[in-house]
Amino acid sequence: MKNLILALTIVFPLLTFANEAIRLDGMYTYKQVEVSQVRDVELVPSLNTARYNELVKDKYQCYLRGDFFMCQKFIKGAELPEGIKSEVNRAWDGRFFNFIASSFDPEMTNESDSLLEWDIFATVRFEGFQVSEYHYYLLKGENDVHKISLNFASGQKWFVVENESTLSMPIQKTERKSPLKSRVFELSLIFNK
């Protein structure tokens, strides 16, 4: 019985914290860009069955889109081109999001087995724009994922909340290889406290 009580005193707080929004407070400044996924994409005219068959044989997944097949394949270990990396760093260097502490508790708006949602009533500032609340999502699964959505007048911003001091913002950049071929980089912009 003593072991059961000890186990519950250790596990229960962990389970409780696992179902809560992570509190964000302070300035999160852009630090770097990281590659999440890379895929090669090729558009193939629907009448070009020879090229279509080559790509399918090379493990591309192809979907008919109008008069073209859109064929794509995930690539492992592809490096981010220096031009794209420089462009992203120039665009985001020195930019930050400022989360201002609030005395309000998060208000739960949805609770299910796979998703918890809250409205967070706290001010967030970004380059002269400000919101007074944001939405927080906890996607339950083998590895829980914490996300937030900020609806600024300048546009919506999505973040993955890695922990209390790290946020990552997903973006996408495309490198054109030819009129019908491109490489798509799914990137994470890392912001640290």
C-alpha cells in the first residue's frame, strides 16, 4: 500500500501537468532555422505515362490534379540551400514575440480524448501588432504536441510549443529546379527566451 501511495504521488502530478497548457511569459527571439522535412515534387502531364511510370518505380507518390500528376517523394538528409537559409535569417533576424504575463487562468474550450483546447487571455506583441488572447491546443497521442495560434491583424501565426523557453514556427520554402520540378523545404523557425 505504501508503494502504491508513493507511486501515485509521483505519477499523478505528472499526469496533471501533461494535460495543461504550458505557460508562456517573456520575449521569444528568433535564433535559427531548422529543416523538418524535404520533398521533391514534379508535375507530370497526364499523357506522359513513361515519366509517370519512372517516378512511381522510384517510389514517388502521384496524384492526378487536372491535366497533371503531382508526384512527390520525401528526401532524407537534404541540406538547406545557403540562399534559402540566408533569406530566412535576413527576414527573421532580430524579430521577437513578447508574451506579457497575465493573472487570468486559461479557459478550457474543448476537452476530448485526443484534443484539449484553451483560450489564453494574455497580451502578445509582435512588431507593433498586439493580441489580447490566443488559442492553445494540446494534441494527445504517443508524443503530445502543444500548439498555439495567434491571430494578428498582420496575419495568423502558428507555433509548436517545445517547452517553456522554446517555440518553433513552421514555414515552407520552395527551390525551383525547372518549370515542372521543385524541392519543398518544411522549416521550423526557432524562437528562444
